[in-house]
Amino acid sequence: MTIGEVIDCGMAFPHVTMRSPYGPDTLVLEIGGKQFCLLDLSGEWEFYNIKVDPDYSVELRDSYGSVRPGYHMNKKHWVSVDFRGDVPDSLHRSLLRHAYDVTMRGLPKKVQAALTADDTL
């Protein structure tokens, strides 16, 4: 998967926003103001960081050499995933969806309700 494909996949989910709170070379994908994916735009990193369920994090790291504890992130809740490696593209897409869902579930109920109410309009 490429950085562009990761961005496109993440931005395809409802209510996702992009911003660069850590400088122009770091892109963050968010839902409800909470981050679920971080990408380096400078080309230095060959990976992206995503938020994951802690148990799933362990499973992923045990199953794939291209998945490591999240670089500069909480190692329990974040993993780094190489763009190239032993993770198939279909799993990259599933991981992004998982990160989005985990983050959505962690939002306050009022924020979740406001976001899902927009979907019914």
C-alpha cells in the first residue's frame, strides 16, 4: 500500500478530517477530534501509525513482521504498520477501518450521537 492509498482509504470513512497539528510533515486523520492514523509526509517513515485495540495489537505484532509497537505513541494502543512488507493490502484497509471504529467507540456518546445523526439527514 502507498501513503496515498492509506490517506484515500482513511478519508473515505464518514466524518473523517485531516490536519497537521505536529507540523507540515505529519498528517493526522481524525474522527470527532480524536486521532486514529498518523502519517509522515516527508518520506522519512516507511510506515504509518494507527490506533488499535490492545489485544489486537499483540495479535498483529505476533503475526506480522511489518507491524510493531507504535513509533512515538502509546505502545499499548498504537501500532506502526509498514507500507511494504508482509501485510496484504486488504489487511491494511481492515486495519484502517478497525482504527476508525475503535476511535469512534471511544468518543463521548454525545459526539457519537451528533456524528451519526448527520448520517440520517
